Amino acid sequence: MVQAATVDDYVAGFPDGPRQVLEQVCATLRAALPGAEEKIRYGMPALMFADRYGIHFAGWKKHVGLYPVGALDPELEAQIAPYRASKDTVQFFYDQPVPYELIGRVAAVLAERHRAT
């Protein structure tokens, strides 16, 4: 597989089904992080909060993952908990409804956290 040069190229490289989910995840992140720099880092799309920090997403065979998603405030953590795959990873399976609004809220909280540091 050829590495994508842009976020849009990355998303466009997926087949129907996963591609539509990735398009919506990308649109959700763009809406939650207006003006964020977009780049390909570690072979996956990233929307940057600051020079060194951002939220990455990647499409896989059965799910889309978001990285890194550290611990959140208790209320938001309880909402994201069903999607936690590990300490800093959340996964949304293509065959289940994807909570795009929750993804947007998580991204906004993480961005605010990095702006405050």
C-alpha cells in the first residue's frame, strides 16, 4: 500500500463502508478542531492541537481507531469507556453505530487540555 500524502488521500484509499465512516470521523474532527493543521504522522491522519500534540485516526479491517485518547474527566470517560481498547486507544467498529458527536467532544477536550499546558 502506498502511503497517503494527505488526510483526504488516506480516507479515499478505503473501500465503501469503511470510507464513509472515516469521512464522517474526519469531518467530525475538523468541525471540533477548526483550523487544526492536518498531516500524516506514523502513517495515519492527524489533526494537530499544537506542534507536538494531536489526535490521530486510522482505518482498520473492522474498526476505526483514535489515538492517543488519554484519561478524561469521569463523566466523559464513562461515555467513552465502551469503546476503550487500551489506555490511550478507542475503537469504533464499522458494524455498530459510531458516536460522532462523542468523538467531537473528546477531540475538543483533548485540544483544550493541550492548549492549557
